[in-house]
Amino acid sequence: MSQADVDHFPCLLFVTHIESTQVLSGNSFAESFLNVSFSELSLKLTDILSKASLIFYESYIKPILLNYGTCKEVQITIVTKAGSRVPAVANVSLVAGKLYWAMYPAEERDKLYQELVSARENLEEKTEELTRLTRLDPLTSLLNRRALTSDLTKIVTFMKRKYVPVCLVLIDIDYFKPINDNFGHEYGDEVLSKLASSLTNVVRESDLVARWGGEEFVVALYNSDLDGAEYYCSRIHEAVQKISLPNSEHLTVSIGVSAIEPEDVKDKDVISKTINIADSALYKAKNNGRNQTQFG
Amino acid sequence: MYLKIDIKKRNNVRVIGEGENTLVLAHGFGCDQRMWDYLVPYFEKDYKIVLFDYVGCGQSDLSAFNKKRYSQLSGYARDVEEICDALELSNAIFIGHSVSSTIGMHLAIERPDLINKLVMVCPSPCFLNLPPDYMGGFEKADLEELINLMDKNYLGWASYFAPLVIGEGHDESFKQSLKNSFCSTDPSYAKPFAKATFFADDRHLLPKLTAPTLIIQSQDDSLVSIEVGRYMHKAIKHSVFNVVEAKGHCLHMTTPEQVACAIGEFLD
């Protein structure tokens, strides 16, 4: 094939040195597209590609070429001498220290890919938002029952490999029905929200806080034994007392606590069993005059 | 959170070679431990060599990826820390390429017991231009374009519509194709690493580094200028600055003998 034939191919063909990145030769289609002359000895790959493409070249294209000798269908951005930026797709081969580039401008393909990238980002955002919404209780923005159970299941799976003490704290508002009846359901909702933020403030970031249903909440204390849980429960009682009601009384809660013991971890119903024990303790706290914590 | 055996599996840890001293080789952004294949033969007779893939790269356990942790270089440093602890290493020699030099610096400052000496191959503490004091070489827009190129090449390289399925939707054959790829641009893992790498500014850590440090640079590196190397040399107390007679950013792959020679001199 004559040089004239090579020059007529409607794609950029050129050769660069792998180490110095110097452009050694190329066809005239490439020269006129880039508006350069390959006889200029100083011309380098860095003069032809965008800076982002250079990072991509050093981080992906070059290692692939060194390991496999060829890199196919890679998209980069050409920068012409006049400064215009053109998306292009290249196939590159490494032969005896030289890189053989076959590149074609790909503006239409780039548009399609941009649409795909945007569509994916859009989907990701929506999925993230939907996932968030399915996990949260709409009123309090705490985890809902399903999300807590799912997160606890993951923690229990981990505990099977390496035990970490975890306590489940079941919290129920005292005399919630009269609050709703006397001050209205909207006010009741407000109390639930206030309690939710008090709970979130008291516990640590590694703990889980969820609305279990109605006026019942669950806190999962990670890496806490019953002594640790006692401390957190006293802080919960303290924080809750700061929520005052319109009749100048203060909000109180009853709490039942239960620990997930090492021997329970393998039990497949360990979460519901632990919750049940906490529930019995809560029942005891209610029967014992409310505004207190009982341990199961 | 992880047991020793899990860490080795998680980071695809390989230990080869023999010797009293240990080299920990940390790959840079883009590829995996296979980029060290060229350098390893120079050291495996005299050193124990630890190779690994950061979570999200190479054949690491992708299920261990946590976007929050791996959006910062300190998260990657945690990987190395956990690997060293799992292997019960101390006083190791850390060799990092490019961004891994900075990751090694994080670790050497936080856990001086683990890292005795540091070798930085083509390092940069900050890739951004922050005039007038510092020119890392890149503008924010360049790095945003990089992220976009990664996205587009992922579409071009992977099975076409697989990346549209996100979260846990990846099927097994798709996961396998990722595992086989040397340099993966899967946006779920590579984008946080790219952002952590190219948006980082860890210049403030340089004066805190006390371990003897070798900075290896090439004469012409399109990602890191000689000035950046000089800047680091000036800021790191016990540093040696070695500009080897070679060009490019992947010196340990293109001219491993020069890099091995520079490291050998430094370690002797």
C-alpha cells in the first residue's frame, strides 16, 4: 500500500514512542485533522490529547498495552492545534517500543454515550432516593421496622464470625393514648418526632434507631453489653424528660432491654427472640409503674 | 470488623519471596497488583514481598466496598493497615506507585510501627493547580472530564447494558468479567478512587512524615512535574530525591531495572 493510499484513509493513523510519547510519524488525514505537521520533532502525545485523556492514558491505556500489547475501543479526547476538543475512539497496539494508533473522531457515539451515562446517573439517583424512602419511617425519618430487621440481620451474620455484644432496647411512650386524645393526633405526631430526635442525639453513630411501630421505638446498641445499655437508657430517660407536654407534665417512656448472647447468634430467629425478651421486660417496666428500664 | 483470613481474601493478598525484611507493594489508581510483575523479580530473592489489590480494584472482594470509606485516601490506607496487621508485619518497607505514595504516607504517619521506610514512585500529594503556591498540573474541569471518560469507557469496554443495572443487580457472569479485567473502570468502584486520588490535597502531611523516604521521579512525566517532586523533597524531612533517566508515569513497568536500582541503593 502506498503512502498516498494510507493518507486517504478517513482515520487518524500515527506512531508514538511509548516512553518519550513523541509522535514519530502519521498519515496526512491525522496531520490535517490535528492541524499539525508530524515532521515537527517536538510534537508529543501530550500536545494531541486532553489532560484528562493523559491521566486515562497513564492509568489505563499504557498498563493495558504493556501487559497485553493492545488496547481496543478506548474513548479519549483529541485537542487540535486550534484548541477544539473532539471525542475520539482509538485502537492502539504496542510493537517494539512504539505505539500504533488508529483513531476516529466519534462525536455521534459520544452523544449516545453521554445520554447513557446521564440515564444511568438518573437511575442511580432515583434508586438511591427510593431505597432511602423504603427504609425510612416518613414521620420521624428513623429507620422503619423492615430496615432495622435487615440491618440487624447483617450484624448478626457478622457476629457469627466474630461476636460483638449488641443490646436491643425497646422503648414505649407512657400514656401516649391520652396525649393523642387530649392534645390531638397532630400533637401526638410532634411528640413522636421530638422523641425520635432525642433518641438519635443520645446514641452513637454506630447504633441503629428505628420506629418499630405506633409509639414504640427500638435502639440497637452496637458493641454494648447490659451495663453499657443501662447507661444509655438512663440518658434516654433524661433526654425524654426534657420534652414537656401542654399540661406542663413531662414525657416519660418505659424501656425493656435484652442482649444478644453469643450462644443465641446461631439461632435463625435470634432477632425476634431478643425483641420478645425485650418486650417482656418492657411489660414489666409498665407494670412496675412506668418511666423506668427493665432488663430481660 | 474483619478476621485475618478475610482481609487476605478481601484484598487478594499474595506473599512471595524470601528475606528478613518485607516490601509492601501498593498499586496506584487504575490497575491492580499485576503492575508490579515487572519489578518483583529484582527483589524476590532478598525480600519477602506483599502484593495486594485495594478493595474495588483487581480481584479484591467487591462486596467489601464501602463508598464512604473508599472516597478518601485514608480509607485505602486502612486497607494497608489491616493487611499489615493481618500478616503481623512491623517495620515494613512500603513502595507505592503514584497515589499509593500518598496512601503510604497516611499510614506511615498514623502507624509508624508498621512502616519503616517509604518509597514513592512518581508521587504527587495534590494533582490540582492551586495557584499561586502550588501547581499540581490539573484543573478541576480536567478531573471532571476524567470521571466522564471513565464512565464512557466503561460503557465501551464492559458488556454494554450491564452497568445500567446498579446495586445488587450485577449477575455472576458480569462480576466474573470484572474480576478478569486488569484495569476496571467500573464507575461504582473506580469513580470514588478517582475522586479520592485527584481531588486530594495532602500537602499538609508531608512535614509530618518522619520515616526515611525515597522519591523516584522520571525526567518527563505527563502527570507529575519535576517541581512537584522537588516540593515534596523539600517538605519531607528525611527524603532522598532521585530523578531516574527515564520518561513516563509508569516507571516500575517501563523501566523496572532503573527503579529497582534506585530502590536498592536507598535500602542499602
